[in-house]
Amino acid sequence: MTVEEILRNKQIKPSQKTGLIAEMLLQKTLKVDDLVAFAKVLKDAEKATCIEAIEYATKEHPGFATSACLEFVTQSLISKAPRVKWESARTIGNIAHLFPGHLDQAIKNLLLNTSHQGTVVRWSAAFALGQIVKLKTELNSHLLPIISEIVEKEEKNSIRKIYLEALKKVI
């Protein structure tokens, strides 16, 4: 079955679609760059399913992510659809360590999502930014003060906790 057939099949539940696509990535019967190229032109719901499959697969095996994948999820952070935003952020959190010198735009887009009204979007941005901070790159000189400000403004303890745990590991 192709990704398009999976997405169009009304008898497959949404969570199953994600699992099937992720399994194709993990079994290497689908290349991440091919999925990225396909997902770029999809509507938000289907795009989110593809990004969620990438997120799931990169959680288990981040090494198959490519620079095209990073670029795609970085751009997807500015989507209007919350699910696209949060799945993209979680993917970046999974793969940031592979691209420490190519995270400037991802950071900018993640920072935009730190004030989003949706808790899951903010939580996912916190996860990704926390993973980036833990890399201890020169980006931290700029990022640490901003994260400290975000912690002060964030109303949800669960999100503040993500930032604080990351800060503990670098300070």
C-alpha cells in the first residue's frame, strides 16, 4: 500500500494511518525525503499525519532524518494548524542533535510557538527548545535568556517544568 492509499482509505483509523506510515519509514520501504516531498502538498490533516509518522519514527531512529526533513518540519512550525505545529516541534526535538549547526530558523519558528494559545503547541515547542539547549552549542548564549523569560510568563507548570529541566542540565 502507498502513503496516498493509506491516507485515502476511510476504513483505516487515523492512528493506524500514522502507525502504518511510520512502519514504512522504519522498515525502509519508504524514504523520509519521499514522504516529505509528498506531504508538502497535502492538506493540514493529512500533512499532520505524515509529520506524526516522521515524529514517531525519529523517536526510535533519529538517524534517518535528513536536512530536507529538518527544513520541512521547520517550515511546518508556522502552519496555521496546531497539530502540524506540535508534530513538527516534536520531530525537531528528536533530530536536533543531528543538525546542531542548522537550527537557527527552527529556533525562530519554535519561539513563535511558545506563546501559542494551545497548550500542546507550547508543550511541544518547549520539548524541542529544551532538546536544543541541552546540545550546549553557541546558540545557548542567545537562547538561555529568552527561555528564562518564557519560564516567567508560562502559566502551565507542566511546560515550565520542561524548560527548567533543560536549564538544569546546562547551567
